[in-house]
Amino acid sequence: MGPARIAAGAVLRWPHDDRPLRVIAHDSGVVMYDTWWPHLGRWGLADLGEVKKRRVSYYVATASALREKAAYVRSEPLTKDEVALHRPDLPFAVGQCEVLSWPAEAPESTEALARRRRAAGGPEGEALGVSEAYLLPFGPKGRERAGVRVEADNGTSFSCDELVWKAAVVQAPLVRAGASVPGIGIYRSGVYRGIPAYYLWGAQSRLHDQIASQAARSGTG
């Protein structure tokens, strides 16, 4: 299967699962998708009104795994309402940095965080083109905690530094409680009450941490 087949709305099927999947978004080598629910006879996220009332986490896989293993079935493009809700244009990862760590005391401002990032040699990072988002921090055992809604200062979009600073404010109490991972990063989770949701983690996503861990256990890392 060629790379062009991995696009929003593409319907694919894993070899080990009779239920098809439908691509919601893909970015940075990561594919986020929905699955078919046979007992309901529809996609799991088909009821947009219901999706907007709750927290939804997308299924994720690497694009390379899908290209290697999945079979292309058909194209079922996202509707305008689905595009407006799921925002397939948004990046999967924001603010990835290996040389910074989530601080126990957040800097006093976006500008202070930007100075700290530049001093450490961290990358500038990509902006997030939404006016609001839910950020999901992690606890001392790595489990996600309740999401916190944040708003862009300009009412339109977050600069990378602004989003990371607001994430640092959200994460700081949990760092003081013992939550720690190598580096920092903010990753697409799904939607929370109709608003894009991102989880906080380290310099690589939970998906890539899991892949690295499996490779290490199998001796292929």
C-alpha cells in the first residue's frame, strides 16, 4: 500500500482484525483513527453530537506500520462537520524538546519560558492553530489526569512557547508530587467536549515509548 492511501477518510483493515478502521488525521508519521463498531453498524465516532459531550481518545499507529501491514479498503472522506470537529490539520506533536524537563515551578510567563528554552538550545517549535485546547497532565505513575482547558492569549492560536508554558503551569503540581519523564512534549489525544485535547509527556510520545519498550524486550532495539 502506497503512502498516498494514508489520508483522512481512508478506510483500511489490519490483517488480524475484521473491523475496518478509518483515518481521522495523520502527521509526523503517526496516524489517528476510528474503528467500526459491528454491534451498532457504524463508526465509533459517527454520532458527532455525542462525541462533543465527552472525552474521546483516538486510536493511534505509526504510518509505517499501516503501510506495511494494513490493506486499503476504500475512501470515505470526512464530512465538513467531521473536519470542523476533529481538525485533521492540527499537528500530532507540539513543543518536543530533549534538553528541557517539566519544571516543579513553572516560569512566570511565556517570555520567561522562551528564554529558558533558548538558553538550553531547545527548538522553537510549531504553533497550534486553535483558540482553546484541553491539556491532559500525567501523575507520578504516568497515568493521565483530568484535562485542563486553556485559551490562547490572542484568542486565535497558541505559539509553541505559550502552549508549553501553560502546560508547565498545569503539570507543575504533579512534578512536585513525583511525576517525571525524560524531556517534554505535548501530543494529540483526541477531543474533549468538542475541543482538541493534547496529553503532556516526554520528548517522545507514549506511542513511541511503547514501541521502543517492545523493541528492547524483543532485543531488536
